[in-house]
Amino acid sequence: MLLIVCPYCGKRPELEFTYGGQAHLARPAKPVELDDQTWTDFLYMRTNTKGPYAERWRHARGCGRFFNAVRDTTTDHFLGTYKTGEPQPEFAAATTRTIPEHPK
Amino acid sequence: MSSRSASDDLRSVNGGQPTSNGALPTASALGTASNDFRTTTGGRIDRSQALRFTFDGTAYAGFAGDTLASALLANGVHLVGRSFKYHRPRGILAAGSEEPNALVTVIRDTARYTPNLRATQVELYDGLCAESQNRWPSLRHDVGRVNDLLARFFPAGFYYKTFMWPKKAWKAVYEPIIRRAAGLGQAPTLPDPDRYAQRYAHCDVLVVGAGPAGIAAALAAADSGARVVLCDEQAEFGGSLLGDGAARIDGDSGLEWVEKSLAALKLNNRVTLLARTTAFGYFPHNLIGLNERLSDHLTQPTRGLPRERLWQVRARAVVLATGAIERPLVFPGNDRPGILLAGAGQTYLNRYGVRVGNQVVVVTATDAAYQAALDLHAAGVIVAAVADTRQSPSGVLPEAARRAGIDVIPASTVLGTKGDLRVRSIALGKLTNGTVRAAQNFDCDAVLMSGGFTPSVHLFSQSRGKLEWSEALQAFIPGQSAENERSAGACRGVYGLAEALADGAAAGAAAGAPTGAAVGTATGPAAGAAAGATVGTAAAPAAARKPGPARRLVVEAPLRGNDAYLGALPAATPPSKHKSFVDWQHDVTTKDLALATREGFQSIEHVKRYTTTGMATDQGKTSNLNAMAIVAQKLDVAIPRVGLTTFRMPYTPVTFGSFAGISRGDLFDPVRTTPTHAWAAAHGAVFENVALWKRARYFPRAGEDMHAAVARECLAVRNACGIFDASTLGKIEVVGADAAEFMNRLYINSWTGLGIGRSRYGILCRDDGFIYDDGVVARTAADRFHVTTTTGGAPRVLAMMEDYRQTEWPDLKVWLTSTTEQWAVIAVQGPNSRRVLEDLVGIDISAAAMPHMSVGRGFICGTSMLLFRVSFTGELGFEVNVPADFGAAVWEAIYAAGQKHGMVEYGTETMHVLRAEKGYIIVGQDTDGTVTPDDAGLTWAIGKTKTDFVGKRSLERASMKASNRKQLVGLRSRSGTVLEEGAQVAAKAGQQPPMELIGHVTSSYASSVLGYPIALALVAGGRAKVGQTLYVPMPGRDLEVEVTSPVFYDPTGARING
């Protein structure tokens, strides 16, 4: 079970949260002006990143708020979380901080 | 340790014959008389506490501290099971949780019937009753044994090749027979009567495994002030030291060191010690699942004591000290009862005081097995020979063996074994210049084997740590960790006792350091560097990894080296001519692996699935590396190239009860009931589950079935009036200055023009244009909407609303509140409904004052009321909303008042029929996530002047407007048959599969008011087909149906506006 830092409530277990898919996909202001391909891309096309990935979470069984997170999809470690509307911060890679190396 | 002489032992079997041909003692007396293979002293058993037990109905005796396996061996019983596929007789192979053969059923009472337990982990209690599995009629005389003779019909992947003809026979004949023949134990037939507890815990350092490395780690971590949890799957802490009589630590015996260490840990109230606790799974962010077994070992479990406790431990740092598992050697006939791992033989002797035989041959590729030989020799067992696969074994242990007079035979291999229910003899071979020739044969009643050790990297791998291949150790060992985790001791290839203690202490100290941070600079003992050739004192600085405690341990233990043998021993015949087992539990032989590679399988993941090697409940603990090595050899590639299979939780099987905890029966899922639930139950309602709700489905009267009750209820609503509990509908209050704008953007309808005190049928689409939910929405103030949703859709609609509110339109001044449970909703429907209510409510509800889709406020029975003039039946109707606490009282008042107007109570089934007669859809029944508003005939609801709403752009796509989309229509069955919901619709009759199908039935009922069955269906281009005849193909016939409008009853809507 992941530990997720809600920017409003702090560190909480995964079961308090719901997943919201890729972050920073703003709904176009005037969808009617888009051609079919552009609209289809907005609706369905998502990146499938190996590594740090900006995604949405909602603290559904807590404060109820949506927020964004950067998670390394190869390790499931969160590099950091931030509030909806804020630009994606630069996070240090998680591996340099808490994970020990075995002595050889 | 026993000091019995060899001659003592010989007397106990068959008048002095040193070999046993499977003559098993069957003594049944309580006591130790039958414990012929028990030493007189030594071991961790309590000889003052004799325990009775039965195995397959035969009574035996053991001692407190025994496992079922050790007690059976003490009684000379090696045959404990039949193998999975070939039904070969099998004995106990190991002494721990890696045991692949000795799976037994333990029966405490009729309900407490636990199959597939490893006898090596079943602690003996007085009166224990165990049975073997996968045999009939008995273990010794098993009919399934014929499979062994028919083995050529069951090669790897046989189920893909044989038994394929005739095709139909697979399901009916072959599969049931094969499933019955290849098996594990039977599932219990009664509900589990036991209680299972669950607990969450946090700690600084979790240490998994309480062998020398784990105990050292826990001591070091505790010394740094950390909160420590130390767990071990065994009843006793000590790990390898429990079965090792030779080691000395700081002048104490190994066990004395364990006792002193545990005493120190017990005094520390920041340390939690969990015995009988298996760390079965490593989950992200250092959450470890532990399964603690609390009562299975007790003769009479205390009432109320949980059987097991599931721990979910979130650890800041984890130290894995999970040890290593000895590898069997792969040679012809290596699976006979009496053939054990060398370390197991040593453990049974030193820990349980049990000799695995009277005359033993040791086959080994390592120095470690010599310790077993020496210990057995000292205990008076005849060690006929140590057959060593190496050219010139010269370590201190081999030398000690030679000095003790044991015949050490180098450059050996095994050509075969004999013995039916117990090994009787072993034929050795000699390997000279790459060729195998026959050598000596030895009579024996036990064989001990050792191919070296496989580090237990299961949990490390589960944590997503990267494994590395160590050429020096011939093993996969932990490389880069993925979590704050350290492996220590044998589980990372640090085998020597001194080195393991130092490694554990260093790991514990680093893990316990307040930062918990990585220590990148210090170096520990190099894996593999401990290989040494002298028995000696290795003074290991415990602080090899700084920072660490100042404790230094002086360790005396013979160095065992790191030699290893992977794969099959050189054989004199090709794999097809003999059975050399690789995976004992799934009966996979070298022949099967050779076949798989010959047929083109190259990845170990594919070989595994084709041959099922490593796929049994033991997950290949003893077999995986040998299988990989054999495949690598066949493919002529290095072992790492073959790849490693994925380790998955659980490490050993965990009971369902442990996972379920208290979430059983009534506590499995919350039950939501409406304010009128008790009334409905008292009036004989039959309930149905809708999401988590219990809803009254119908109210049968004496002698009525559902059909009769629903017909009566429907007619009463159409002709008089009915009362229905609609409280389960979701209700969301949308409030704020921008509430109307929010609703405009979200719902397809236009809300700007909706007056206060008016309501509208709203439809919510997703941005893909498909219907997501629907419900009546009332405007109760300029800035306030009362939105209703479907019963099951309430949570997801609110979540969707919140998503758009928070992330797309945070500038809108609007707030959302779920009010579903605040309101009781009492639907009063039917031509008499106004008459019923007008005496109860204090407001004018005449047709002029309260037209269809209007909303009024008032009081009923003294409580505030929100009154909707609304109908889901097509009749004149109202929905009385009152605070939930008053729901039952108001319901009863309305019901009483309604009696003189012919009112009946009705349930969801009648509601479904009435709405279908009117062609009203139910989202999720008549829609399925691919239905647009237009498909459902609801284009009229779309706000035409809006430039955007959620879903609008998608509805503009050409394919969403195509005329051949599936559209909602009515179907009238010409034969008078009620169609089956879900049935397909075809344009042509008499088709054979594959048919051309153009739609499906979504709703279907008998209509009592119309006198004929009705159905709703989604049919391609359906609206243009009204009047046409279509067909609903059913087994053996096509039902003829006429396409109609979905509105069957009162198409002009005269009644609803009455």
C-alpha cells in the first residue's frame, strides 16, 4: 500500500485516495472549435511514462481534494505532491534520498 | 547430542539389519517406546512432555517441541504423501517452510480441517490428527500410482497435446479425472469457525528472520534506540543455530547466545518479538504483511483467542535476514522417501533429537553437508559414505570427516536409487574425464544431499529490488534496493556464521540510525570472501558497516565455503531414461525441462509455464535454480541469460481467514437501509440489493408469487395509487452564485431558464458523449439546485462533479454536498395520489397550483417537506421529501390516509415495469456506457443554445450521429412470450451461428395494464424500423417481435398531467 502525501492533510495510506489519471491535461476552453483528431487526442491519448509521471490523485476519504503528484512508475515512489493549479515542481529523484545500497 | 553407539541403533531395526526396506514401526502406545529413531538426549524437545498424535489413523507419540515431521521421523515414518502427478511415494525432504512433499491435512474437528500444511511447520500438540493427501485408498497402496507407469502419456504440457480427442471429452471426461488425480488436499466443507485478528503497526526497523543475522540486526537496531519488530516464521528464534551444535559465540554455545540475546531484546520495551510469524509479502513503501499463527499449535486453544493475526507493518527501514535454502541434488530416483536435504538431517538430529536413519549415505557438492555427516556419525548413525561431486574435497570439514573414519569418495555422481516406499540403496557413479561409469552401491535407509544454498531473496525481489547474479556464489543475490531495505546474512550470500553476525549487526545499526539513511562509504564483508579452508576462529568486527555498536563477537564455527552445484548431476543415461526430479511438488523432471527446450521454449518464464516447474505452492523454493541451470545448460547460455522468474507473495500460503479478518458475514460489506425498512420488512417485503442498499422489491400477499404481486401492484398504481420508497436515489445539493452556470456546463440540459420551484429531467454525459447518469433536478432557490441521481451512481456523480469543480472550473463559486441520507423520499403515484396528499400537506397541490415538474415547500405531519410533482410511472405523482428521521412516521401517515383511496405499497420490480411501460430508461440497464442521449431518444433534453457542455463536442462527431447507431425502441413479442433481458435481436430468421445481430433486449416485463409482454431494446437504426418484424433467436426457435415506440402506455402523456 502506497503512502501518499496529501498537500492539505499530510501522509496518508493509499486506501484513502482515488486515482485520477494523467495530470496537467486541461479541458480545452472551446471544444467546439477543435477538429476531431485534436478532441480525440484530448479524450483518449495518455502518456505511458516509464519513470517520473505527473498524475492526479484525490484524497476522497479525507479532505476530498484533488491534487497532483509525481510518481516514479518504475518504483512506485512519489517524488512529491503539489496542489492543483500549481506548475509541476522539479523534484529530486527518490533513489538518492532514502534507499540504501548494499555494500559490496 | 546423543552418545548412543552404532550398535545400540542397529538393535532397533529388524534384528540388526542395518538397512531398512521400508518396514515402518507401527507402535501405538503412548510414550517413547516407538520413538526408535529418537536420541536419548539432546535437542530442543521436552522429553518430559510426551504427546499423542495420529497420522492416517495410526497412533504415534512425540514430544513437546516436535513438529509433525520430526515426530514422524522419530517413529521411523518417512512416507508421508504421494506426489502431485505421478503419485510417487514421497517422504520429508526438508525441515522448514521450503518443504515440497510433506503436505498434510490437520483435522482438529469437523470444521477445523486444514489441508496442505507442511508437516515440517505443523507443531505437535497432544491429540493432533493428521492425514496424508492425494492417495486412494491408502498412502501405502495408492491406485494413482499407475500414473507413474503411464508417465510417458503425461510429459510436460501434456494437457496441450494428449487427451485432445474427441474434443468434447476434455471438459466432460479428461479434465475432471485429471483434476481429481492430480491434487492437493480437500477443502473444508464447513464455514471457518475461527476468529482472525488484524493489526496495523509502525516501527523504525522491521527485521525479518531471527537467525543469527536477524538477531544481531535487531540487537544493533535496538541499541540505537529504534522501535524494532523482529519476526520469524518458526516457533523458536535462532534460525540455523537451532540445528547447529558446533558453533560458539563469545564463548557460549550458539543457543546460549540466542537465549541471552532474546533476553536482552525482551527487556527493551521498544522491541516487539513475533514468533510463528511469516513475513509473506513486501508491499510498496515498506509495508510488510505478517501472518502470525496464534493457536494452531495449542492442544486446547483458549476460547476467544484468534487463530491468526494479520499484521500490516509500516517500517521506516527493513532488514531482511531470511537466510538461505539448501538445494537438492538432481539425480535419478532422488525423490524416494528417506532422501533428505543434508541440513534437514542435521536439524532433525540436533534440534529434535531424531536420526533420519540408521545407515546414511551423504551426497554433496559442498563442505556444509560434512557437518551433517559428522554430527550423525557422532550420534551413532552409520555414515556409509560421503559421495562428493568435487574432484578433491579438501576443506576442514572433509578432513574432519576423514579423520572420523568416514569414507569420503570424490568425483562422485549418483546413477540411481532403489527402494519402494523408502530408499533402500544408492548406486554411485564415478566421473572420470567427463565420462560416468558405475561405481559402488551402498545399502542405506536414508540419503542426505546438498547442492549448496540458495539465498532467500523472495521478499527482496517482491520489494522490486534488483537481483544480481554472483558467479562466485552461483546464486542470485540482492543488488540495488528499491526501498529503505537491507539484506543481511545468508539471504545475500553471506553464509559464514561470523560474517552473518557481523553483517546483521551492521545492517541493524545502519537501519536503526535516526536518519535511516543509506551508508555509502563503509564496506562490509565481501560476499564470497568468507570462503576458507581452515576450521578456526573468525573474529568478526560487528561494526564492519559504520556506524555500528562497539560490540565485537568472537565466533568459533567451522568454515563451510561457498561451493555450489546447479543443475543435474552427470548421469549415465539420457534424461528420457530415468526420473531425476527438479521440482518435487509439481513432479517436474530433467526430462520435462529438456523437452521444453527442445520444443523451443527459451525464457525461463515460458519453460516454467509449460512444465509448471516452480509453480506449485512452494513456488520452487528448492527447485528454481536447478531448473534454470538445466535450461541454461540445454540452451548453452549463462544462467543469468535464462532469466529469473518473478517472486510473488505470499512466501508461504496464507489462510483466507487471515486476509478476511472480521470482514465476514454481516461485516463483509456495509448494508444501507431506508427509513421505511422496518415497515417494509413487517409488511412482508422481499428485498433486493441495489448497490449497498436493501430495497423492497415487491410485497407479496398470501399465495402470491412475484409475478402475481407485481401485476397487482402495477394495476393498483395505474387505477388508484401506490406508495414507494425512493429514498435511495442519490441527492446532491449544488449551491452558490455560479450554481446554474456549473449545471449548464455539466449537464446536457439548459438550466438558466429553469424557474425557482421548478424541476427538469437532467442527463449527465461524460466528455465522450455517452450517458453517465440521469435524474430530476429541482431549482429550489436562485443559487441552489437539488440534484437527484441514480441509486448506484450517487458517489461517482459527486466525484465527477468535484473533479470538474476543483480542477477545470475552480473559478466558479459553487459548493457540492451529498444529502442522500438526509432525505426520506416517499413516492405517491397514481390517479388518486393528489387526493391522498391534499389532506396531509398544508399547501395547494391542485393541477393549477402544482403542475407536473413543479416543486413546493410545506409541512407534512408537522415536519418540513420538499414536495415534488414528479412521476416515474407515467401517472399523476408526487415525491414527498422529509428529513430522514421522520420518514417512517410520514410514510405510515400517508399509507393510512391512502387506504380509503385504494393505496398499495409497491417495490422496485413494479417501479421497473411501470417506467418501462412509459419507455423511461434506467441508466445502466437500458444504457451501457455506449449510448448517447440521441440513442436513448432524449435529444429533446439537450440545451440547444449552449455552446458547450460536458459531452457536447463528442456528440458532434459524425459517428455519433450515424443513423445506424443502436437506438432505443420497444419490442412487442408476437408470440406473447416475455423476452429474456440480454437476448440478441436479428433482422433475419433462421440464422445459424455466427449470426448477424443488430441489437439486444435491455428490459422485458409482462405488462398487466396492457395485457401483453413489453420490452425495450437497443437496435441498430431502430427508430426507422418501427413497424417492422425482427427476430430474437433463442435455443431452437426464433421469437418474432414487432418494433414499436418505446412508449407503450399513454403515449400522449394525458395521465401524467392530470
